[in-house]
Amino acid sequence: MAARGDQIVWLGQTRDLPAVLARDAFETRDAQGRLITPGLIDCHTHLVFGGDRSQEWRLKLSGAPYDEIARAGGGIVSTVAATRAASEADLTRSALTRLDSLLADGATTVEIKSGYGLSLEDELKMLRVARGLAAERKVRVRTTLLAAHTVPPEFRTDRAAYVRQIIEVIIPASVGLTDAVDAFCETIAFTPEETRAIFEAAAAHGLPVKLHADQLTDSGGAALAASFGALSADHLEYASPDGLAAMAAAGTTAVLLPGAYYVLSEPVKPPVDVMRKLGLPMAVASDCNPGTSPMASLRLAMHLAVTLFGLAPEEALAGTTRNAARALGLGDQLGQLKPGAQCDLALWDTDQPDAVIYWLGRLPQCQRVVGGLTV
Ligand code: DI6
Ligand code: FE
């Protein structure tokens, strides 16, 4: 492989290396038989948040369902209170502990959602903290506005007013700080009609959309996302075949989140067979969040996607590289080893692709390259 600046310029057998590249090489490295993959891409995280919800686990273990915990004032809303109370420095410090786990595991790009601020000031605070992480570590950060995560307590009696606030105030103010707009379309969150109005506002500001879709019920989220040409629809446990077909036609990537499925003990798996038949690209992400996916490892996400959802190991790896890049609208630059792509790599201390995914709870021996620089 040859790289110039931050880009891959050539791949092939050493004997075929163009003479000019060999002659001009400033630095030559021998990977010594190690497996090289594209740097891993976590295309769905809620990495920035305040507080801790480990005590909720007790309720879950004693059988309380997620929506009951949410209705009882736990769930997302308790993280919202802790996030609002936290300073940018506090949020940065706690996010870095999780980010470092992702990076140790081979990640070179991480998407980070807002959604625990739910006010103009606190959503922008989350987006600034997320963007700021790229100055703290060698990593590419993409941000997503998720003001439509849940209705905040102060708007509980007037949800329409909150949706208006998102549309008229928060989305316009987030331009320049966010790369996309997301919503949680679900019986316990936002209706398809509310989601549609929010997506129209995103489109009016030139922002692409993504959707938490059909995670707990079939709300028609997959088809709704497709109708806006969404970059991705995520979760999809209950997505209908028609919804998935609409996604395939629209070029919307399916993002599988096995961590949340596992932690919630969901009874229904995402319809991976249908996705495959449709040729729908499948990404795999950590969904790292304090409530439903306390997981900061893409290798573990891939492992769970294989063991729980029946992905082949190579499908799981495509899910955190090529298809994860598509889910972020970066498919032409990231997630593949090809000339013209960014030189973001993970060099693994193995020559066995499956070994990257197979081992649990073991520090991966992995070296990262971001934009051509070893980090
Ligand atoms: N779906 C989820 O699984 C998370 N958010 C979402 O839209 C849950 C986030 C949380 O419980 O804090
Ligand atoms: Fe999520």
C-alpha cells in the first residue's frame, strides 16, 4: 500500500509497485504480515453524557421494561438532568474515557449524537463537546443533532411546543456544529408525524437525516427514513419488509445495534435475512449510551452481531468499515482500502481476520493510522 499525504494512492503486490512510488517514498514500513483493515468507524454513539445509570440495571434485572423505567422518570430523562448539570470540561473528561476504549479497539472515526441536553443551550453544549474531542485525540468526529430524543420535562404538557422549538430554534442554531439530524421515532418518543416535520426542517437547512427506527415497535420508521433519503435507519428490530425495501431503493443504510438488543433482552431480532435479500447495506455500531448499550467496543459490537444476529464475520467487519462510512455519508472517502480513500487504517497483531472479532475482553493489539499518520 502506498499513501501520499492523507490518501491511499496505490494497493497491490509489492512487485507491482510503480517505480516512481518506490523511488519517492519518504518512509517505508513493513507490516510484518499483520492484517490491515480500514480504521473502524462507529457510526452510532451517544458518547457524550453526564451521570451514570448503572443503578437502573437492578430495575431491569427485576423485570421492569425499558418504557416503564422511562415513564417512571428514569431512563433518558435522568441522563438529561445530569448532562444539563455538567460543565463542558466534565462532559469532555467522561466522554474521553469511553472514546479511549473505542480507539484502543481500532476506531478512527466516531459519530456522536446530542440528545441529552434537549434545550438550545444544552444541545449545542453537547455538540461542542463532541466536536472538541477531535482536538483531544487523533480521531475523526461526526456530530448528529438528536434534540428529538425525548420530550424534556418542562415541555411534558405541551409536546407540540417542543417540536416547534426543535424546528424553529434548535435546528437552525445547530447548523455549523452538526453533520446530520436524527430523531427517535417510537411510541415512547416522537410520532411519525412529528418526525416528518423535524426532517423537513433539517432538509430546509441542508442537513441530512438519520433515524432511530422501529426499535421497540413497527412505527413505519424505516419507510419514513427512506422517504427523506436518510443516510441511515438504525435499530430496525421491528422494521417491515416494505420499509426495508424502501430503504434499499433510497440508498439508506441499515445500522444494526446488537448492544441495545442484548441489554434490553429484546425478543425480536432485526430481519437480517430480508436485508441481505434486498442487498441493503448493513452497518454495525456500538450505540454506546448509558441506558441501553453500555458498551464502548466495536469489536464487541461485531462479535454480538455475529453471535446474536447471524452476520458472517466479514459482514460484521464491512459493518464497521465500508457500510459504517456509508451510514455517515462518507462512503467515498472512508471505510475502504482503495486509491483515493483516506489513509485511515488499523494494523492488527494477527493475520487472521476472524481473530479481530473472536476474542472477548482482551486488549486488542492494534495500531491505528489516521490520515496517513501513525497514532
Ligand atoms: N434508543 C436507545 O436505545 C437509546 N436512545 C434511543 O433512541 C436509549 C438512550 C438512553 O436510554 O439513554
Ligand atoms: Fe441510539
